Amino acid sequence: MRIAIGADHAGYVLKDALQAAFPEVEWTDCGTDGLASCDYPDFAFAVARAVALGEVDAGLLVCGTGVGMSLAANRVPGIRAACCSEPYTARLARDHNDANVLCLGSRVIGEGVAEDIVRVWLETPYSGGERHQRRLDKIAAAEAGGAGR
Ligand code: RB5
């Protein structure tokens, strides 16, 4: 599996730890590459674009809470980014929501929980159930038409 990974300064250490923890994944590291303060949208967009263009199978983003990364990634058409702090949400984000980007908060969870979340997320396929697809189609239609305008 090819995964694009990105983080800001708050997620940098966990980003590297996760790449080491899952050597079977073909990682594309979109940065950041150090602890210097930086802006999470830059990395969210780099990872989201790689996913949307089909250059990788999925994306993984880490910031302090996971929230900023998910807000930014979800602005890219075709991206379904889920911010998860425990494995149950990560499993359902795949099974029901076909989430193609996982966002984690390094200040919310520890490395062990993060690894459990990533493992579950990697192992869980989208169930493709009719009701789930109908709902995802509504999100895609809203994205295409500009929901709320
Ligand atoms: C950086 O301090 C922090 O705001 C960022 O990592 C993230 O938590 C934003 O959502």
C-alpha cells in the first residue's frame, strides 16, 4: 500500500515513528522535516493532492490535534479525511465512510494508540454497502455543486 504522510511541527516526531512502525507501507513523506514551526495546511494539501490524483492509495496527516489537518484536507475535492483518536472510529471511518485520509493528533494520543489506529485503518476495507455509498454519493454531489450556496 502506498501512503502519503505529512505533519506540521507538532506531528513531526509521530510522523517519523509511524513510518518506522509500518515498514510494509510504501511511504511518500511530504514533510515537514523538522521541529521548526510551520503551517499545517501546506502539508495537508500536499498529501490530499497526492491522494486525489491517485499517486498514492491513501494519506496520513499528523498535527497537534488532527483537527487542522482534517479541515484543510477536506477542502480538496475527492478527499474524505477523518480525525480519529481511537481505533473504533478509525475502523468505521473505513467501513462506513471510505475515509481516504487519516488525521491524528500527536498532543491527544500517544504513539501506541496511534499505531493501533493506523493498523486498524490499514486493515479495514470499505464495506461498500448500498446505504453507505448512497450517503457518500450525496457528499460527492454536494462537493460538485457547492453545498450551502
Ligand atoms: C500547532 O500549534 C497546532 O495548532 C496544530 O498542530 C494543530 O493542532 C491544528 O489543528
